[in-house]
Amino acid sequence: MTADTLHLHIDRADGSLQRLIGLVERRGFHIDGMTLSDEGHGRRVELAVRGRDDGRCPHTLGRQIDKLFGVTRITPPAAAFHPEVAA
């Protein structure tokens, strides 16, 4: 199973990153990689996730993340994350 990358913006509130990671793991996903960068009032997170089995859907995980307090999913421009697209 291949990893899917979720692009998120989280608040700087205490425990926000811990809540995000906990949700991902409780919903049956492995975290294969994570990039975290500061953006003034919040943080940008790129999270590579892979389901523990074929029955896990990353789109369902995204909807569950949307309900998490202080977390917003974002859709990046394709060229920003895939330099080969911009060429």
C-alpha cells in the first residue's frame, strides 16, 4: 500500500500536534513521514500516511481530521509540492 500525503494547517494551541497524531493512529494509519514548518500564527504540516490494511481510506481519514479542533486541511497548488509539474 502506498502512502498518501495530507497537507494541513494546525493552530499553535497546546496539544494540537499530539491530537492530530493520536487521531491518525487511532483510525488505523501509520505515519510514514512528517514535515512541520512555522507559519506565523500556526504550523503547516505535511503528513504521509499509510493504512494498516487495504480497508483504510485516506479520504475518510481526511474528513475525520476536518472535525478536529484547530486543524484545517489545505490543498496546495500542484507546482508547490511537485517541482516536475512546474517544468
